Amino acid sequence: MEAQPGRGRLITLEGPDGAGKTVVGQRLATALVARGRSVVLTREPGGTRLGERLRGLLLEDRGRIEPWADALLFNAARAELVAEILEPALAAGQVVVCARYTDSTLAYQGYGAGLSLDRLRSLAEIATGGLVPDRTVVLDIDPVQGLRRKAGSEQTRFEASFDLDFHRRVRAGFLALAAAEPDRVRVVDASRGVDSVYADVEAAALEVA
């Protein structure tokens, strides 16, 4: 989708658990502000009152949630984020940096949990109103290394309750999604030091921002 004149840019950061999306997103937002951009930094699920409450249910609880319930709740948070934060910011010409977006649902509930990708895409279309990122950066990391980075209180339900094979399917899903949309998605090796990772993320973001 070609951006409208004067409209902002949506940059999403994706990838397996432990890839460093939060740290990289904060650095990217700071760098864009230093370049004179007006920036909104947000995350999924979250970013709104409803989204943050759903985040607690989806990530902090350790009980099982049916995959379709996961997908519906993530998209409920997403719909609120798009309406309350993303669309107004983009209409105002701002750059939005968002940690996770629709690709995460395809990777986790689709490739990871085995739900229909076509049905998940239809659900995302409803939740987002067709809003597609201008640039998506997938921070790629082997699940063993990524999960090792997250321990104790930093673990979410997905890290604590899902096995390694699940996370391997998720990683493969992100790479498949990237291969299918090379114009939108860039893959960055997140197994390296944060400075090297960030340099590649910033270069990919500045192509559109």
C-alpha cells in the first residue's frame, strides 16, 4: 500500500521471544526523534487502557488459553490500538514504532498453534481496517538462545508454557512471512550484540521513515 502524502509511517518490530524488540524499539524511537521526526512508541498487546488489561490476561497468566481465544483477544487489543493510537498518529504525520503487530498472530497462532492462516488474515483485516506496516523488521534468533535471554519474572505465558518445538515453528513462520513479502519485511540477525542489531534495524527503518 502506497503511503498517502503527509501521512506518517508505521514501522513494526517482530520476531521470536528474546530477540530484543523492546530495547531496539526504544533506541529506534530515540534516534528518529533526534532526526526531527515526531514519534509514537507502542506495543502489542497494549498501548491502550483495554490493550494493557488484555496484555495481563494474555501474557502474565500461566493457564491454557485456546488458540482461537488467543487470536481473538490479540485482535481485540489490536483493534483498539489501531483506532485509538495508530490511525490518529499516522493521520497526523507521525512515525509509529510498534513492537509486534499482525505478523505475530500469524506466526504464533498460525504457524505455532496450527490455526488457518487465511482465517487469521481475515480476522486481522477486520481488526486493523486493512492497515499494513510500511516497514516490518523481523529480529531473527534461534529459540534456544532467545528463550535463554528471558528468565524468571521476564517470562511470559508463551515462554513459560510452550515447548521448544512450538517456538521453532514460530521462528519458521516469521521467516516464511518475510520471504513472502520482501518489499515490506527485512530480516535482521538478532543473535549478535545489540549495537550491530540496532544498526541494521535503523537502516531498514530509515528506508521508509
